[in-house]
Amino acid sequence: MDTLIALILAAVLTLFFLRGYLKSLKKKEEQFRQSAEKGKLFSEGPKSQHPHIDINYCIGCATCTTVCPEGDVLAMVGGKAAIVNGYKCIGHALCAESCPVGAITMVMATPSMSADMPYMTPEYETSLENLFIIGELGGLALIKNAVNQGRECVDTLIRRRAASRQPAQPGVYDLLIVGAGPAGISASLRAIENKLNYVTLEQDEIGGTVAKYPRQKLVMTSPVEFPMYGKFKKTELSKENLLAFWDMVLNRADFNCVTREKVEHIAKAENGVFTVKSANNQYRARAVILALGKTGTPRKLGVPGEELPKVMYRLIEVDHYVNKKILVVGGGDSAVEAAMGLANQVGNQVTLCYRGAQFSRIKDRNSKRIEECMRSGKVEVLFETNSKEFKPDSVILDVKGSVREIPNDYVWIFAGGLPPYDFLKKIGIRFGLHDLTEEASQEAKLEASLSQAAH
């Protein structure tokens, strides 16, 4: 009798906890479905690199849904992992690394998403032989990806050079790299390691886009193999610390970089040698790597008064602005981070205006921080708002159809940038529809099979 009572109690307790567990699963799945619907509102789908999930291998452990720093990119739907907010993915690849059964591979966007991107092979080569594109311009974000691509691209050239055994030509570099950001620095260091005759051209300063970040901006990284240094293990550091690290590594090497040298044209001769022209110089090289970044020229609004000196498109020294009335225009991470940074300075009154009805493409951590700033009154956020005119001492806004003029000292516009696609087309790089997803998937499968063979 006692045994029967114990069994009944055990069954009741089991059913109680099972009911709670199933209820929580159902609640989570409903939240994920709502998140997926939100994702559909704000995005047609992943724009570049994103996870591909093979549901035949997915065991439903949900590990991949918990590791992404960008929040709810993946979720469990019907017991399987699924992409619910693909537009948030920027290529950390932690989901793929954490999957215990290898059901996730990182692939590129579908043809419809990549139609406005230059054609590239899995080796990052464009339609012009020996002209490569690496980094964000090729569709991949993150410093880790840029460093890896820079290293791998030069390795490809080393293999080709060994196979061709072409003699050196006077006045012709083995390699010319355009851009000294993460991808360009990595490629340069790999070239030094392999004793290539190379030169790197940078239109601004060493560091590329990172050098233009606001002071003390935190940069997310992942462990990565850095040429001439080894394994770089830090996962979060400030802009200044990252630039200092690069400076330390570059000082160890004979870094051949020409700064303030903007490339204006690239032409390829019949003998395969490229002529690269800047405003003041001309270079010749057998291979060219473009590591330009994707932001290009800041996108302007076309608003009256935008030419005033108080209107800017980049914020670096946040603490230089105190006791000012400031307008920040935009709804992305850059705009939100700038508004919060300026709001934390003494005496500033910060207004953030965005044409959308709500923020849709910002990181989870920024979403939480800006909500807190709105609640505390540090930042006034105006949704469904467009800038109409900038005046010396004020700005005129269209707030949900009503005209509003507010006092103003400075305006920062974060409306994105115009990628240098016109330049790429001018030098002969082909654009068009091609299945980057299939190409990347095949490459991932090949790498997996080679890795298994090696073990």
C-alpha cells in the first residue's frame, strides 16, 4: 500500500512539473513567434552572412538560441531551431560553433538579397582575376571576419604565386592593398609574413572605420588568429585599446602604408598587371585587394540648411560637447549610441528623431539602454519624425504631420553611407544575381569534410 501511495505521489509530482515545463515551452514559443512576426515587419530577411540550419540534424537542444550577442536571431519553433530575426545577424557564428551536432553552417544571403553586391567567388575574387574584395564591402561584418578574410586572401595569392613561378618585374608590386582597416591590416601582415613585395594605401588614417568610432566605444570581437601575433583572445575592448593593439603589432613589422592616399581608378592591362592611380601617384601590382569598408560617403538628407557647419555626420569626441541643445537624426545603433553618449555629458539637452514608428534594427543592449534614457528623460525620442530645415539657432521638424521648431546648437545625422559601388562598377567589377548561399554552403561542406579527414 505504501508503495502504491509513493508511486501515485511521484506520478502527481512528475505531471505537475511536466505541465509547468510544457507551459513554459509553449509561452517561449509564442514569444518567439511574435518575435518572428516583428522580424518580418522590419526585414525581408538576412542581408548577408547568416546561419543555415539543417533541421534533419537539429536535435532541439536550443544552445544556439542562447549564445548570440545580438539577441533573438534564432529561436525554437516546433522543437527545432529557426531564424526569426535574420536582419539582426552580423556574423558572430557563435551559434554554429556551439551546435553539438554540426547542424548549423554560416552562409551568405539568397540571390534576391545579394543582387546589389559585387560578384565574388568563395576565395573573395571578383569578376576581374586577381582583384579581391574582403571585409564588410563583401557582405560580412565583424572584425573577426575581416581579419580571417585578409589572412585567407593572401594565402590564396601565395598558393597561386608558388604554382605560377612568375619572375619579379621591376616597378611592379606582388600585391597592392586598398584600405588599412581590420581586413587591410590583416592582409598586410600576412603579406609581410610571406615576404611579399606589397604596399597598402589608406585614404584616411590607419584603423579604417574603427578609427572613426566615438571615443571609448566598445568593440565586440571574437577569438581570432592575427598574423604576426597569434591568437587574439579578447572578446570586448574599447576602440582605443584595439587601435593600440594594432599599433603594437604594426610596429613590430615593416608596415608599408601610405596614408591620405585615395585611390581614384584601377585598370588591368593585357599582361595581367594592374595600374592603380591616386590623385598624386601611380602604382603597378600583380594583384589588388580592396578592403574599403561599406559606409563610403555619408548619406545626406537633402534638407535646407544641411550645409551649415553645425550639421555633422560623424561623432568622435563626445565629451567636447557640453551644455548644448543637440538633435540626432537616425534610428540605427550609431544614432542611438551617439544620442546616449551626448546625453551623458553635462548640461546637454538631446533629442533623437527617427522617421520610423519604433526602433527596429538596433542591438538588444542598445534597445534596453535607450528605453532607460527615455524613461529618465535624458533623451527625448521623436518617432515618425522628419527633419524639414536646419537653421543657425534652431531646427524645424515634421512630427507626425505637425510642424515643430526647437532651439538647437548641433545636429548629427546618421542616415548610413553610400557604398562605393559606382567605383567598383567603373573599374569593371561585375554585379548581378548569383546564389551566394549555395556557394557558401558548398564551401562550408568542403571545409567540414576536409576537417574530418584531417582528424
